[in-house]
Amino acid sequence: MRKSFWIGLVLLVIGLIVALSGPSYVEDQDTYGVGDATVTIEDREGVPTWLGWAAAGVGLVLMVTGIRGRHGPSRTFDEHRPHTP
């Protein structure tokens, strides 16, 4: 199988994980302290689910082209016509 199939498979799996679980990341983190007490404020942002679905779609397209591409290139010339120099 072609490399595009395996890259597509990885994109499909990562895209589905992002789309279905909705991971988040810390955008801003502030720490304030007074004496012995400290307070940490985190602003968590979620990864948009449309980004995961888009990655899964691109991965699916790459997988299909990787499977279909293993049959060799298509011929664009006439095989029955003799070659003339």
C-alpha cells in the first residue's frame, strides 16, 4: 500500500479522536499569591469539533486514493498505435 494510505489512516484516527472527545488546551495561566496562599487561574479552550471532522475527511480521501493508486498509472496513449520516431 502507498504512503498516502498510511498518512490517511493516521489523519482519520486523529480526526475521529478530536471530533468525538473534544480535547482542550490551556490558553492562559495566571498565578497569584498572597502570603502562603496561591491561586492559579487557567483558561481552557476546546479544539473545535469541525477541525476533527475535516481531518477525518481528508484522511478518508487519502486512504481511498492510496488503495486505488496501487493498480498503477493509467495509460494516456494509444497502445495499439505503432511508435513513430
